[in-house]
Amino acid sequence: MADSSSNGTAAPAAPAAAAAAASDPKSSFLSIYSRLKSDLLHDSAFDFTDDSLQWIDRMLDYNVPGGKLNRGISVVDSYKILKEGNQLSEDEFFLASALGWCIEWLQAYFLVLDDIMDNSHTRRGQPCWYRVPKVGLIAANDGILLRNHIPRILKQHFRQKPYYVDLLDLFNEVEFQTASGQMLDLITTHEGEKDLSKYKLPVYRRIVQYKTAYYSFYLPVACALLMNGENLDNFVDVKNILVEMGTYFQVQDDYLDCFGDPEVIGKIGTDIEDFKCSWLVVQALERANEDQIKTLTENYGKSDPTSVTKVKEVYKDLNLQAVFMEYESTSYAQLISSIEAQPSKAVQEVLKSFLHKIYKRQK
Ligand code: IPE
Ligand code: MN
Ligand code: MN
């Protein structure tokens, strides 16, 4: 625990949080989680029984705070930059963190349901929530509850803010885009009727943009902008840059799914086995000769290791590693030049901090 602060201005936020923020951003961000959870467990709109209190408590701890928390923490970081380096007050730190946690809640909601739909086994190094004994499809309702917690957090802490309506609208828009992206992903990767001919770059980009980029990249910055009193209509270029970064982030994720070291990335890739519309298969199909197309058609989407190896051999023969590096440097250069065209230095700095985080990830 951080030292308890002894200043007399004990704000409603966890007292030590802002002081601790300077030393360890992740642990102070986590301390806000405990407070938000406690508020939700005292929600007067529902008459909790002991069992339901325990269920929510355990369900939240299992699904909300266990990730890297990059999305949530980047709301705080972005807001700090937009405030032009001024230290955040305790209250500002709490509010920016609460918005960050709303994004983590949104992600938890999507992941709980995504794992059911994808028939996944593990998430963040533990069994998927729906695979936990006595949970099963109760997880579907837990997903709905996680989703409902977001407007409850917003109502409790932002109701009086001039940007309250815009925040609600932002979360609604982004949720709709993400759910639509999930739909595209699911109907494109159709079990049973495996058809590689639809796996083209524009299809790929649409899926990724909607299911990942809006909530992971645009949403954190948009939250920080709203807190800073901005009108999001004036930041369409910023949105486009962030969506482009989100697209690159997913390309990198797809590349690492196949070529990354499981020890380093913390998960074992299954895109080939799952017949995913991955950036690699899209690139391979664009470059393959007839023989290679045949190999891909026969082996993509099969779970036996020989098939997976054959697909990876085609990727290597087509030198997709080099294609990826080429794409990486081109997209980096393009992003840098669109960022530098931004009129505001603070906005440039926010965008560059995202850029540097993702472009060093694979090393
Ligand atoms: C999950 O997408 C997307 C959302 C959470 C909206 P995927 O299904 O491609 O991601 P993983 O591999 O399960 O994390
Ligand atoms: Mn999934
Ligand atoms: Mn999915």
C-alpha cells in the first residue's frame, strides 16, 4: 500500500491515489477500481442479497482488472498531456481513472461474450469466465451486467458535468461500432462453409476497424478530450489517425499470432486453426501461385499441427515477414506525417505517445 497522505483536503477519491500516481501509475489506477466496485455493490437501485453481492464481487475481480490496463491508463495519460503537463488534482485523477475503468468494463463485457462465441478456452492466463465451474451461460447475463455498470458509473460521477450527455453518446456510439465489428467478424468466419475467396484487404480492414480500433484507440482519447471540455466534432482527423493506428495494432497482433514467441506475447496463436481472416492469410492469398493457393485451401482452418505447419511454410516462402516489416515502416511514416500535420502540439503529443507504445511492442 502507498503511504496514507496526510494533507487535510481528503477528497472523496481514494486519498492516496493521486500521490501514488507519480510513482506507480498502475497501482494508483487499480486503487480507483476498488472504489468503483464498492459503489456498484452499494447500488441502491437493486436490493442485493448476500449471494448476489458475492457473485458480482467475484465476477468483477475475475473479468475486469486482470488485463494490461493499457486502454484505461491511457485516458489518464492523455488527459495529463492535454492539460499541458499540469499535475492532476486528486479529483481530476479520480475522474480520468473512472473513465479509463469504464473502457476496461466495456472490454470485459465484450470479452466475456466473445469467448463464448469463439469457443475459447483461456483468457489472460486463466480459464474463460464461462468455463469456470457453476458459471457456464450465466456468463451471458454477467456480460449484460458489465455493460450496465458503465452508465451507472457515469451517472454517479459525471451526471453534473457539462459533458455528461456527450460521454453517454460516445460510449453508445463506440459500443455499437464494436458490436457491429464483432458481427462482421462472426459472419465472415463462418464455421462449416470455409471460403477463402472473401478474405481480401478491404474486408479485413473493416472488421478490424470496427471490432478493435474504435474502442481501443479512439475511445480513450475521446474520453480525455471530453474531460478537457473539447467538442469531438472538431477532432475527426484525430479519430481517423487513431483508427489507422488501431488497424496497424491488429496487423501486428495477427503477425505475432503466427510468428511471435508465445513466451513473450503470453498466448498461443490459433488464427490458422480458427480460419480467421488474419492479415497474414489476406497477404498470402494476394501473392500465392496456384500450388500455394491449393495448399492454403486444403490446410487453412484445420487444427492438426501438420496443416498448420504447411500454412506457415507458405507464409515463409512468400516472405510475409518482410512484407510485414515493409508495411510496418510505411504505416509508421504515414502516421507520423499525419500526426505532425495536427495543429495542436498537445494533441500531437497524445498521438505520439500511443504510436510509440504500439510500435515498440513487438520487440
Ligand atoms: C475480440 O476479438 C474483440 C473484442 C473484444 C471486441 P478477437 O476474438 O479477435 O480477440 P481475442 O483473440 O479473443 O482476444
Ligand atoms: Mn475471441
Ligand atoms: Mn472474436
